[in-house]
Amino acid sequence: MDKDTDSFKLDKIYQYLWAAHDEAPFTLLDRSLNPRSSTVFMLDFIRQVGVNEDSSLLDIGCGRGNHTIALADRFGCNITGIDLLASNLELARKATVAVRLTSRVNFRQGSIESIPADDETFDYIWCRDMLIHVAELKQGLKECSRVLRPGGTMLIYTTFRTEWLEMKEMARVCDPLGIIMRNLSPDYFEQAMSDAGFEILIREMMGGEQIEFLEERDRRYSKELIRIARMIRQRERFVREMGEECYQTALALYHWGIYQLLGKLSSTVYVLKK
């Protein structure tokens, strides 16, 4: 009887296995779920909260300034970008000159834990995909509250660990990418926001939509998955050609995107009110 049961179960499994590649109902999975771009999504939120040409914005962790410039161009507002790295700021300033927005956009070197700005300077703060790196998250968010005017709004895009991500997998991406593990906890993150004096107005879970969006646009993560396979298969070769540090950083970066695609990491957008 057990043998017959096992045979029946195996028969059902193989019916699914044979069909899983290119037969119904699995072909439903080939249809796009129309994923949203996180940047467009956040820009729409900024518009909804009332940003206009009289607004003063702060872009925390502005990197090369692409979002800083996009905000100034779209809304006509005055915006300051802050980043730790001088090399990023140099690229950001060059890009701003190229699009002739220097009258409305400026950049300063500094950290979120010690923002180079006076109290109550800004109406809005834009903070996209950088808080995972902040060692003193609570201090950083308190600084954001300090430089916001009363009633000001902060828009955050960040990523959290889900139950699917094992501890060894988390270490594989956190250490090489300079990510603070505790910042991947939504409970810790939201307590830090509350302690800084923020109220959560909107919490929108995007999951892996941004990754799906980029995959459908240019097959970015299919390419990166193949890169992972090649890097693992011929590790010694690529370490020799790239160097150990470069190899580990790239491997972690590619895993980061794939983990989001698999639901091991999940992104969330917050709209906060001071």
C-alpha cells in the first residue's frame, strides 16, 4: 500500500515536472505583473505630498546625483545633495553643470549622522536605498528630523530581510557590501524612525518589483545570474583576474539583486511626517 501511494505521488510529481517548462497552467507565470519602477513610484509620492518650486529638498546619500537632478528638473525646487564620497560628488557636480541646473542644485560632503545643515532647513528629505549602510541609524534619523521643518516630510526607500533569507546568505551580501545587518530588520528600522520623532503616514511594500522591472526592461538579472554561475564555476580564474576584493564585492552585489527577485529581500517605501 505504501509502495502504491509513493508511486501515485511520484506520478503526480512528474506530471507537473513535464509540464512546468512550457505547458499550462505554468505559462501563466510568463505574463508580466507590470512591475513598478521604484524611482517613478517615489517621484509620484513626492508630487502627491506637494513639492513645488518653492520647496527646499535634501537628498541624503545622493551618490552621483541622478535623483537629485531629476527632482530639481521635475519640480523646479531647490535641492541639496549630501554624500560621504568626494568622488561621487565630483560626478554629481559635473552632471549638474551638463544639464544647467547649478542655480537650483548644490552638493555637500557629509554623513547622515552629522548633516551639514542648520536646524529646520528643509521641507522634504529624499532618501533612496542608502540607509542599509548607516552604522548609527537612530542618530542618522534624528539628524534628518533635526534639519526638517515642523510638519516636514521624509521619503525613504529601503530593503529588509524576509524569512526566506538564511543567516549565511545574509552574511554573504552584508560583509562585502558594507551593509549593517540590523538595518535589514523592519522592527528595528521602524523603532528607529519612531525614536527620531517621525510618524509613518504611508508604508508601501514593493517586494522585488524594482528588480522585476529592470529584468523586463533589459534582462539585467538574467545576465547577473549567469555571471554568478561563471564566477562560482571558475573562482580561481576570476579571483586572479579581478582580485579577491573586487570578486567578492561583485559576487555579493549580484546575489543582492537575485535575493530580491527570489523574495529573500524585500523593498519598502515609507512616507514619514515630522
